[in-house]
Amino acid sequence: MDNSVVLDLDFFSKGIGVIYGTLLLIFIYLLFSLTEYFFKKKKKLSIKNLKKPLLFGLAGSIYSSFIIDLFKVTTSYKLPLRSDLWPYIILQIGIALFLCRLSTLVLIKSSFIKSFIKVKTKGDLQELKEYSEFLNRVVCFLILAVTLIVVGITFGIKTSSLSALFGGLAIGLSLATQKFLQNIIGGLVLVITRPFKIDDFIETSSFSGIVENIGIFYTKIRTLENIPVFIPNYEMTNKNVSQLTQRTERRIKADVTLRYEDLDKVKNIIKNIKEFLTINSGIDQNQTIYVKFYKWDSSSINILVKCYTNTSDYEEFLDIQEEVFLKISKIVIEEGGDFAFNSTTIYLPPNLKKDAIEDILKNEKS
């Protein structure tokens, strides 16, 4: 057995070494009890579960080493399965359990993670809890993996063999779970960079909706049709996302289509529409207001109306837009104009007889 890898417990297996071992256990117990009392008095974390696995590992290794040595001295019977290694295995298991519980205490029960990530809403808190639990599982898995390696070395397995074995397993596992790992990393990126959070309204090239949950593997979006959609986190980190919740205003954009015979009235219509928009309290006066004759269409002349409202609330926006549209309609009618619609004008030759025209109209009707 390689004494550079594991602690030599021969001292604790003989005579006064057991007494020293017992005193060490008592000292550790008192130290943890005082620390636990301090945390309890300050109303902070409870470290009650930390001392049990550590004391179990130390006590098990010390007293099992003493019992095995006593058994060897008093009897001629040989214990199987390398009994001299049992105390070391017990100690390693105790330390592994201690480290796993310490990880749970730091990552889940303490506010350690919260000091790095800001929590503003209940959704953020739930999101942080999920990732803390996942990170704790990863840390515990690594602790157990290292413990297995140390146990293997304790039993005499060569380090190079273990490295080759775990290296091959790691490569195979990473290839088999590539998408799985990409989604996990994508979820961590979303939590750390926070391009959006729970209850935000977002829009991409393929969907729009409210973010309900940012999980370890998937982001849950509820669309405007009230359909829950689950998108892998890896895809969410590679999409162009419009953060609609963070906008401070909404835009009104419309084409006012007038008849060609209303061309002489366009100037007054534009003037009146712009005057109305510049005094409307629902319109943001700090943004440019566009009311321009900008297009000759096949059946109409088009006026562009573009402005921004003072609100980002959808219902309030619709109310303001409705008011603007109704006022534009009123202005057009008051100026003697009217709205155009798609139509076709047919010009007949002047020498075409009346009977021929009636025949054309009959054919059109039939």
C-alpha cells in the first residue's frame, strides 16, 4: 500500500494511539458543537449534519484499525479481503460524505450563489434553486468519482490504469451526451448573462410568448395562443431574441390611402393629422412624428403616419392607436376626402356601339 496516498493508521491501532484517537474525536465533536451553537445563535446556517459523516469516518477508521490489530494479535485466524485496508476505506467514505454535505450546505442552504446572481422575483428564485441543486449534484458526483479513484489506489490499482479507464469513460460519455451537455451549458449562460427572465415577453423569428421557466435543459415559453413550448437551452442561446418587456414605448405605423381625386386635399389632411399628433398626450413628443405623402400606389395615394406612444402596455397602446385611427378618419372626411380601395377603370373606344357595350356587360355578369 502506498503510504503517500492514504493516512497511516497504525499509530491509532496500538495502545495509547487509541486514546489519542478518542481525544481527537472528542476535540472535533466539541469544535463542531461550538460552531453549530455560534451559527444557531446568529440565526444563520445549521451545520448539524456536517459532523456526523466526519466523526463516522474517523471513529470507524480508528476503532476498526484497533479491533483488527487486536484480532491479529490474539488469534491466528487471517481476515479475508485485505482487512488492513478497511480502516482506510471507512475514512475515505466518511470524508466523501462530509464533502457532499458541505457542498449541499454551501450551494443550496446558504446564500453563497445569491451573492453572484441577483434575485429580483420569485421566478428568479426558483430558477436559482434549480441550478443550485444541479450544481450540487455535479459536485457530489465529482467527489464520489475521486473517492472511487482513491479507493482503487488504496487497493493497489495502478494510477495509470485508473487514468486510462476514467479518461476513456469521460471521452465516451462526452460524445454520447454532447447535446445534453450543450443544453446544460446553454442554461447556465442564460442564467448568468440574463438576456431575459421569467415573466418576460420575448420574440424570435419562430415564436413569441411569455417566459414561464428557464430550466436546466429547456426554456418554457407560453405563446399568445396559450400553448406551452419547450425550447432546448442550446437553441435559445443561438437565437436572436427581441426583449419586448424591456421596451419603454410602442410604435404606431399606418398607411392612409386616399383617392387620386383627393390629391388637392392631401396637404391639409397631412397638416391636420400632424397637429393632432403633436398635442395628443398619448404620443411621445420626444420622438420624431412622421406624417408624409410618400407613395403613388396603383389605386391610391398613400400618406405614411408613424409615431411612438408613451406606454409599453399593450392594452393602453391599442386604446391610443384606436383614438389616432378614428381621428385620422374624421380629418379625411372633414376635408372632403375619402379612402381608396383596389379598383379597375375600363376605358372603351369612343366609336364602340351601344349594343356592343351591353353585350360586354352581359358577358361580364354571366
